[in-house]
Amino acid sequence: MQRLCAIALVISGCVSGTDGDLPTDDYHGNSAPTTIFTGPSATGSPFFASLGTNGRSCGSCHVADEGWTVTPTGIESRFDATNGTDPIFRTNDGSVSPNADVSSVSKRKTAYAMLLSKGLIRIGLPIPAGAEFTLAAVDDPYNFASATQLSLFRRPLPSTNLGFLSAIMWDGREPSLGNQAIDATLGHAQATGTQQSQMDAIVAFESSIFTAQALDPSAGRLDLSGGNGGPDELSDTSFYIGINDPIGKNPTGAPFNPNAFTLYDAWGRYPGNGAPGRARAAIYRGQQLFNTLPISITGVAGLNDVLGVTTLQGTCTTCHDTPNVGNHSVAMALNIGIADASRRTPDMPLYTLKNIATGATVQTTDPGKALITGKWADIGKFKGPILRGVGLRAPYFHNGSQPTLDDVVDFYDTRFGLGLSSQQHSDLVAFLEAL
Ligand code: HEC
Ligand code: HEC
């Protein structure tokens, strides 16, 4: 496979300050690129061109240096540089409501608060026709959401490592990357139409980029000294739908292996000396915890109910099973409770859904897959995203509710009663940071 390192690529046709900025690390020095390009050049790609009417490109919300999504720090500096007029700041889906007042800098700060604080875009989706439920009540702090358009505040998913996807979008609603590119151009960029050749070029570009953490401040290069981290190794990682599936969906019939991550096996044997050696040993221990720490999985819709088991004895890799990648290898949306009413923060809308057949009600900040299928059982279900490069793209979960990976580990510790020691906690974080 031919590889191009990202050395100070200059993008033509950039629509705004940060849109085309790519990692400029020196591959051969003490640092390493987090992204490699194995296909069409970024230069001149329609991925970075304004194809609609509001100045946005795909690159407005998918920035290489921010793990191919956007982070609050990057968004804030764009706000400051442009007084909140950079193309990411548009009311169709960048503000808390399409009716938000954006007539002054301070009003724009308020209007784009969700974007600035947590990097959240407002996805507007209706209750689908024929749904098993109705929208019984809406508590929207921004006075906009209704059954014809719920406001769902979601993190942009990374537009990289796409060859490993088993489902596209948090709720799996897009059937293909080609269709996704059309919908994104018509929706986010407010285009009036699309050109197939440009859509094809976008898909060819985004499908040939690979992103992973390449350097750890203490351990050093993650692809040296026996480590198999970094984007170059990732681009050689094999994948097919169902690989290493734990519930019998592997088409080869091969049994599930919970040791789904093997990137840092060598560091278990020879971590090396001094501070780098101690950091490598911690990353290895974190990998082994991710593979083997027993988790009693209960109350996860999409898993416990589907398998008919109250408690499933598993590990992190029961759900994050794709070897050395970390998403689920078949489309399997799960409800681990992120959108539960109990975790609602005051900046999020809260929806009360009522089951037409039973009269039961449930409250959620985002119905997830249920808005696509109309099924009651799918409320609150989201896909587990690819975990490579996860350290580059805080905050976490579909609603950006956890500011750091430390907070994510805290969430799991509480949600599943893991009782982690402080060393187990920091080892898990060290491993996640090294993905
Ligand atoms: C205004 C911000 C914005 C713009 C502009 C934008 N996206 Fe996205 N992108 C998002 C958000 C938000 C999501 C997740 C939405 C969801 O799942 O409901 C997403 C999801 C994706 C995904 C899904 C990845 C996965 O893991 O499922 C791909 C691929 C993608 N975008 C590519 C593109 C392309 C190609 C363009 C340009 C045509 C584009 N995006 C423009 C915000 C944006
Ligand atoms: C029962 C299935 C399940 C288990 C077990 C599980 N996860 Fe997850 N994980 C998910 C799902 C589903 C999501 C996405 C949830 C959402 O955003 O609504 C997720 C998201 C994440 C994310 C955030 C990714 C991002 O881009 O925002 C991280 C990090 C993560 N998991 C790490 C872990 C670790 C570490 C463990 C073990 C301690 C673990 N997971 C165990 C299902 C699981």
C-alpha cells in the first residue's frame, strides 16, 4: 500500500481558518503523524470545499488535528478568531435552536453554547411514521423541539478509519458512505443539490485515511520498541463484518477471543527501563484490563434483552470487540444509559415518549436508534464508536457528557460497579490514551 505522510500539506480551496489544517508532525523525528493518507491527496479534495450555500465543507466539522471531529478548544479559537462567524457557526444545526438570535457576538456566544462547550451539533429528526410511541412531552430549554423535529445534540463522529465501520452514524441511519456524503452536503452545508463525481471523491478521500495516537508523552513512539500503535500499523489491520463477534455472528464460525487488543503485548515482556519503560508497562496493563477485567453486564438493551440473560459476564471487549480497533464488528446499537433522564444536564432537552400499545412512558435526552426504526425497544440505543485515536477527540459519548477519558472510566466504574483501584483506573486511561 502506498503511503503519504502528512508533512505540512497545504490545502487549496480551504473555506476557513482551520478547515484544511492537517497534522504537520515530522514522521522521522521524535514525533509522528496521527493520520496517514493512503489514497487521494487532501489537496484539492472536495472534502475541504464549500459545496453548499453556507460556506461549510466537510472539513468544517471534521478536522484532522482534532481526531477528524471537532473539539471545544478548536471551536473556541475559531469563535475568537472570527467573532463567531466561521462557517461552523450556522443556525441550521450549529446553534441550540434554528431560531436562535445571532445578531451580536455575545448573542452568538449564547446561541452556539453547545458547540463551544461540548462540540455538539444539533441533529433534527422527527418521530418516524408508524412508530410504536408518541412524543408525550418536551422539555426543551431552547423552546424549539417538537414531534416533527426533535433536537438531538450529538458529537461529530470521526471521518477516518471508516473501513472498519459496521454502522454509519450514532444511530446507524446511513446505509452507505456515499449516501452519508449527500445527506451531509444537503443538510450541514445547505446545498440545493450534489454532484455524484464530488461525492465519489469525498468517499474515496475519507475512506483512505487512517488515524491513531502515535506518540505518548512518556512512553515515546507507540510503534517502536515492540509497540504496534500508530496509524501505519492500523492501516494493515484486517477487518470483516462479524470478525471476533462474541454472540455468534462471525461468518467464519471462529469463537470470540476476549483478547481483542494485542497492540502492546510485547511491552508486557520487555517494557524497557526508566520513565518510558514504566509508561509502556502501564499501557500494557491497561490493555490487559480492557481485554480481561470481568464486567457483570446488566440492563443493557440490545444485549441482555436480546440474549435473554439478566447478567452477562463480559469485559470491555464484549462490546468493543473489533480486534485492535474497538467498535462492534456487527451493527449492534446498545443502550448503556448515556441518554437516561437520570443523567440529563440542564442544557439538554428531555423527551417523554409514550408506548402506544402499553401506555408506558420513558424519558430520554435522545431516543437514538428508535427514531430510525420506530421501535420502543430501540430507545436510547447508540453504536459504540471506533476507539482508535480516541485521546484526540474529547469530550466523549454521543452527547459529549464526559469531558475526559478519566471521566469515561469513572462512568464505567459506577455504571457496572467495577470497584477499580486507582492504579487500574490510571492504567485503563493510559491504554485508551495510547489508542
Ligand atoms: C456541521 C458539522 C458537520 C459537517 C459540516 C459535516 N459533518 Fe459529518 N458528522 C457530523 C455529526 C454531528 C455526525 C454524527 C451525527 C449522528 O450520528 O447523528 C457526523 C458523522 C459523520 C460520519 C459518520 C462516521 C461514523 O463513525 O459513523 C461521516 C463518515 C461523516 N460525518 C462525514 C462527513 C462528510 C463526508 C461531510 C461533508 C460532505 C460531513 N461529514 C460534514 C457533523 C458534521
Ligand atoms: C455493554 C457494552 C459496553 C461495554 C461493556 C463497554 N462499552 Fe464502551 N461503549 C459502549 C457504547 C454503546 C458506547 C457509545 C455510547 C453512547 O455514546 O451512547 C461506548 C463508548 C465508549 C467510549 C467513548 C468513545 C467516544 O468516541 O465517545 C469509550 C472511551 C469506551 N466506550 C471505553 C470503554 C471501556 C474502557 C470499557 C470497559 C471498562 C467499556 N467501554 C465497556 C458499549 C460498551
